[in-house]
Amino acid sequence: MISKIKYAGIFIGSIGYLMKVTHTGLGFFQGNLLVIVGLFLIAAYALAKLFRK
């Protein structure tokens, strides 16, 4: 379950970066927002790994 958070963060972050580079937005979902959410998920994964050990 925890490793899926990392892969979801990478996926959402890469989609956000692609949207940011191509200047595409879907209403509320702008590229910057998706990159931030992706980085937040990766940080949550790192904290979960840290406190799990």
C-alpha cells in the first residue's frame, strides 16, 4: 500500500509537469497544482518509510 503512494505521486507529478510545459489546464487542475500534489505524495511516502522502520 505504501509503495503505491510513491508511484501515484510520480504519476501525478509527471502529468502535472507535462501540463505545465504544454500550458494546458483543466479548470481547477493546473499543472502547478498537480506537481505540488505529486511532490506531497512522494514526501508522504518518505515519511511513512522513515517512521515504519
